[in-house]
Amino acid sequence: MLTGNKVLDNYEYNIRLLSGDDEIDVQALCERCSDFSELIEGRPPEKDAGYSILFDLPPDKELKDKYVFGVYKENGVLIAVIEIVKDYKSIGEWIIGLLMIDPNERGNGLGRKLHDLIKAWVSEEHGKALRIGVVEENHRGYKFWCEMGYVEADRVKRTYGNKEHTVIVMNSFLK
């Protein structure tokens, strides 16, 4: 299971499913991660960014298909959010809609370790593949997902906030 206390590189984290009660924590993380919002949307995070992460859905999906996990440090501060939707775009294919990590926690391998936990959990839940969309301008994100074993499957045009992007759709097939 993805939730619970996890020791990763000698640090203990608590990972749990988030709910509407956690909107303030998620919003605070969005604001600390404003570099991501600027890259994707061309503006600081909206005042309802936390709510959107918790409740926005892709077409034809329901809240029961969506999982939003929070990663908390021992001090109770939310340092990462993982948003996953099962069976999107097809049965067995799960999309990682977001893996957002506090800037102070980046570059230390946490993203890789969280991804390993995601893969194991999705496999336990009978997922066959993971999907991710990376905007073309996000060179660091693209490199990360390639290193995680994802391969390009498609390119689509999307508008987020004030910016139009080419989104690189990538897949990783689970064993």
C-alpha cells in the first residue's frame, strides 16, 4: 500500500490520502511550488489551486477513480502531492496527473523513491501501465520521466492558464 509511514533514505515520511480537509495544506504547497505554476500556466498559482488538485477530474472520470496522496515530513508539513487517476485513458492505464515536490525537497532522490512506491501500488491495484503528460518546456521533468523508464507515446496541444503547450504524453508499462 502507498499509505502509511515510510522510511526513505533515513527520513520518515507519512503518506496518506488527502481530502477536502487538506485543501489549506495543498494550497500552501502550490504556493511554495509557484515555479511550476509559472512554467505551466504562466502565472502564480490560483487561489483555488489546492481545491483543483483535490477535486478536478478528467472527462468521463468520477472522484472514486481519483487518488490524491500527501507526503508529510515528521514535522507535519506537506512536502509532496501525488495525484493519480485509475483507468485513464483505458482500463489498466493509470495517469499520474501530478507529482509536485516542495522546492526544498527536490534533487535528493525523493521523486524517484515516490515513483517506485507509486509503481508498486498501481501494480498491486492491477494497473498495467502508467501515463504522464509533460509540457515540452519542462526539460527537467522530461528528463526525470525518461530516467524513470517512460517513453513518448504522443504529442498534443493543450492550454493551461495563460500558456499554450505541446504536451508530451509518455507511458511506462508495469511488469
